[in-house]
Amino acid sequence: MRNKRTPLLTGFGIVAATALLAGCSAPAASGGSDPEGAVDGSIRFQTWSLTPTYQEYLDEAIAAFEDEYPDASVELVDQPGDGYSEKVLSQASTDTLPDVVNVPPDFALPLAQQGILYDVSQATDMESTYFEGSVDAYRFDGVEGVYGYPWYLGTDVNYWNATQLDDCGLDSANPPATTDELFEQAAIMADNCPENYLISRAPGLGDFTLEDIDILNEDGSEFVFNTPEAAAIIDRYAEAYANGEMPPTVLNADYLGNSQLFTEGKVAWSTGGATAIDSFEENNPSLKGNIVISPALNISPLYVQGLSVSAGSENLSTALAFAEFMTNADNQNDFAHIANVFPSTQGSDEDPYFSEEDGTPSSEARVTGFESLQTAEVLTPYSVNGAMNDYLGQQIALAIRGDISGQEALDTSVEKLNDLLARQ
Amino acid sequence: MTITETPAGGTAPPAGRPRPNRAPNRRGPARATRRRTPWLLLAPALLWLFVFSIWPSLNTVRMAFTNAKPLGGTERFVGFDNFGYILEDDQVANALLNSVVFMLVCLPLLTILPLLIALLVEKKLPGITFFRTAFYTPVIASAVVVALIWTFMLDDRGLVNGLAQELSIIQGPLPFLTDRWLIVLSAVSLTVWKGLGYYMIIYLAALGNVSKDLHEAAAMDGAGAIRRFLSVTLPAVRGAMLLIAVLVCIAALRVFSEVFIMTGGTGGAGGEALTMVMLIQQYSRGFAGDLGYASALSILMFFVTLVPMLILARINSRSDR
């Protein structure tokens, strides 16, 4: 007798097999249109946590673009700060990436490698418009072209809690300017005020770059940072930890741990962008007028934000025109004035707004940051992913706690990170 | 031939003989509707089950044998490579041990303590509702919020260390958030505190079905409170206890948010307090996530979760015999 369940099971099997095979397909930028066509039609523009603070600026810029190109319309979509990489990832893997999207270079790299972003250097002469360093941030090994218009730049400056420094035998008018001075003053602070800390961060790849230690070999195929010099940096932190110069939570600190402890008044030093001072003072009013600002120790880190264009955009010419419009010198300068960030366009550095203080702490942070930007560098290679950073952080924490030596931590990390790199 | 009268007045086929097939008649569409109705009613649930449970599970198995990446690209079949890498990865053994220890400590605590609390709050006393509510309140709180509060309390300058030092119980702060086993212990404490109320409710429902007559009979036979608990109450709630044990095992092996928040997502120094789910998250997240390897870890996790369930099922079937 024929089993009546067979059709049902067969149907189920077909659906399951189809669904599984569908899962095999790679996301590829579908569609795409003429990059030199008319600037018309509607596009979506995705920003990263800019509204409601900068809603007015964005609306005005979009309106100005639509005035210039009456047949074009732009829909603004702002995504929350948390989980942005997951959001972009899911959009890219489901072929729903907005036409123009704000992504930093480390997000743009994997998207460019998969052909999801458009090479904007085909449409714009990048070098004559933007700073060379900011354009280079969107050039990637193994992929020809430039995969984003540099939008704005950022760097870190140092923030010091003046009261804690002065109360603990240090001089808030002369905070540490180098790593050596930092450790010397951390020891003085620990002696005078065992309850307070100066250092609350563990070292990472950026610290090795600052000391001219290569992170990757020349062709980027292997990690090579397990040098005695890098081990010495970790051992120095381990010694400071053993002497009670750092809080125990430094072993668990994530990226924001340092600034959170500073905001809570638990540590006397933090790094942050030029806008961080507003956040410190807003979240802890007792810090108002009590923060000293100085340039980053040694070399400042360079952070780049840019606007990339989806290769699958149905209105590619409009998307390119809009991304270029948003990142032109006038719009970048306007945005930099209200957001305390720095423009990436040629000639913007002549604007006195970035080089002259107006007496407010905010302007002091801006001028300090802008001066630091002239020598700032990208400290961590964009090919270093989250799992790699996690593993390195875990090994460094072991070394700081004294369970293993700095060299052992680095050797183990390099072996594991090379493994992870090979599996990419 | 005997004709059997049916209550409805119709005729029934003779006993022992097969019921003859009814020829298609005018009642066909009604029968077809009757046959389809259950499937139509089940369809939304089946669709949900397929989309959100069966398909992802099958896809996980498929991906475990590939080098799948979040953005696709050159995905290819890699055989058992991902499973081979599990054997080489020292983080897996570490995470597995943490997850199993977490489960082994949680299991007795969350199986026995809620029963004792249920026995206390089951009594009809004035104001007992307040205590029932108080025990249940942690259940409705967000795991993330609770973990953050506990993190503040267990910090080296937090409430617990401060109080213990104030009372001279300890000289220096205990590293609740940086020592491997203290992290696990802290996470267990949080989980037990948060889970007590939930399992207490299940026990309360089970206790409501325990016959009072049995208790009275046992008391008349001279059984004391402990004897009655062991011989009357415990056998009566055995089913609920096994259910809770299974639920606790599954939940404990999947522990994530408690340890994640308490260690700032790092899993502690050297990642030595990582749990299996944290490890899976660590490998699968981001643009360069290794979905193939994370899927292989998920499959390993599935089989690890099966072990305590099979053991408990075995205990249950033995008890039934």
C-alpha cells in the first residue's frame, strides 16, 4: 500500500533542500546601474548614530543636494551606535545595503573584498580633493581601487583629572607626555594615593605600532609582533599591575573601560576623541572645569570615517554624486564645526576654527586634536578582526596578572592569530 | 449473521471483521475538510518551527562542513577540518570545562533550593504572598541589568568586598571578576538567585497536587516532618524535579550573559572563564566571523547538552520500573 505520508515528507525534503541550497549562495552586489548616468531617482543614505544630535545638519545638507538635483531624492536612515557592524553585515549579506553608507575602513575592507562596494576612484579624482592619508585608508591590499569617500577624521587626546593629579603629588599643569613619564607618575600616584589609579588600560597592538614594531609582515600574510621590544612593553604593564598601579578590572577592560572609569572618577587618565570632554562633563558634572587636556602620548591614532557606495545601487550615479557632495570641503567644514570632528578635504586645515581656541574646554580639545592629527597614524591593521583582538587581549591580561611572561603571551598570540588569519 | 444495534440506531460491522471501505459518496468533501483542518491549524506553528528551528539547525550542520563566512564569498566544503580544529583549540577544552562545572554546581542548587522555598511559601500564612512575590521578582528582571548590578557589587571596590573588609572578614579585596573560578562562582550565584523563583513556581504547582490525605495518614502512622517529606512529598514531586533538572542542565550549559557581562566580554584573563556559548559568539561575530568553525562548535555543544538529558531520562525510566 502506498504510504500517504510520502508526499508530505517529500515536500518537506524539497523545501528543506531548497532552503539549504539558498543558504549556500554568496551575497553579491546585484543590479548596479550606470555610474555616469543622470543624477535622478531616489537613494537611501545610512549614517551611524548621528541623529537626533545632527539631524538638522543632515536634513539641510540633503535639502541642498535635492535643490541642486531636483530629480533626485535622498532618504536618511540613521542606525543606533550599538550593533552597527552587525547591521551592516546583515544588510550586505541580504543585498539590502543602502546606496550610500557610512562605514569606517575596517568595515569597508571585507565589503570591498566581496565586491559589495563601488570603486569610487573611477568616478572622482580622490587625491586632488582629500588628504592622501584619508584616501589611503580606503585602499586595501589585494583589491584595486578606493572604496569610500573620506568624510571626517578623528584622533585621541589625553584627559587628566586635575584634582586627583594635584592631590596625589603630581602636577596637573605638566601631565605625562610620554609612556616613560606615564609609568613614573603612575608609581608616584600609587605611593601617595593607593586608592587612586593613573593607568587603567592594558596595552594592545596600537602600543606596539607606537614603538615602531611591525604587526604584520610585508605582504600581510603573517603576524610578526612577538618581538622582545613588544614583550618589554607588556612586562612593564605587568610590573605596574604588581605594584598596585592599575585596578584589577584592567584585566577585563573592554574598549570603553578606560573612559568609563574616568567618568566615574575612579582613574585620573583617559584617552578619547575631541568630543569626549562633553560626554565626561555631562555624565559626571563634578568633572566640569577639572579636566586637563594634552596630546596623545607619543604618536596619535588616526580614525577615519567615510561614505561608501553600494555597487548594487540602482541609482549609482545619484549615489556617487550624493556621497561626493556630502564629503566636499564646504559640507565637511560645516559638519566639523558642529560635531567637533576634523575634515579630510584639502585646504580645510587653513580654517582658523581648528587652530584657534575660544577659551572653552571643548575648543581646547579640538585644537589639541587637530594639531595631533598632523602626525597621526592608523595604529591597528584593518585585517585584525574581533576574535584576534579578543585572544590577544586575553593573553596580555594573563601576562599582566603575572601568570606568564610578556614574551610567552606574544608567542602564543602570534601562533593563534596566524592560525585565525590562515582560516580567513 | 448478527446485526448489532448501535446507540445511534445504525448498524455496525460484525466484530472481528474489517470495516469495509466506504465508497466515495456525497460526504467526501466533508471528510477531506476534516482531514485538512488539523494541518491548516498546525500550519503556522509548523512554518514557524521550520523557519526558526529546523532550517537553522540543518543549515548549521551544513555550514560545519564548510569554511562559511558571513559575507559568503568562496565558500567550499572542508570535510571534517572544523571538527579537527576543535581538538587543537585549547580554548574549547577550557570553555567546555567551565560550562560543565557551571552546570554541575547549578544543578543541585536549582533543583533542591526552589523545592525548599516552595515548601515554605506554600503554607497559608498571613503575608505569605509578599514572600512569594519577593522570590519571583528576580525572574522578571533583565539578565543584563542584573548582571551589571552584580558586577558593581562584586567589583574590587564594590559592596561585597567593601562590607567584607569593613567586617574584617578579608584583608584585601577578593578578585570576584578576575579569577577564573571566582568568576564562575559569581555567575552561579547570580544564576541561582535569578532562577529560584521560576523553579519555585513549578514546584508550587506540583505540591498543589500532593494529597493531604497521604500526609495525614503518614502523620497518624507516626512519621515526622522529615520522614513525610522524604516518603510523601518527594515521590509526589519527582516528575517536576526531573523536569527542572533537565531545564537547569540545558540553561546552565548555555550560560552566556552572566559571564559575558561580569568579564566585560573578555572571558577573564587568558579567556579562562569563557563558556562554550561565549566561544561560539567570539568566533562567529563580525565581518570576518568563522561561521564554519562556530557551527562545528554548536554541534559539539548540542551533543554535550544531550548527555545530561539522556542520563536524567535513564534515571527517570529506572525509577518508573
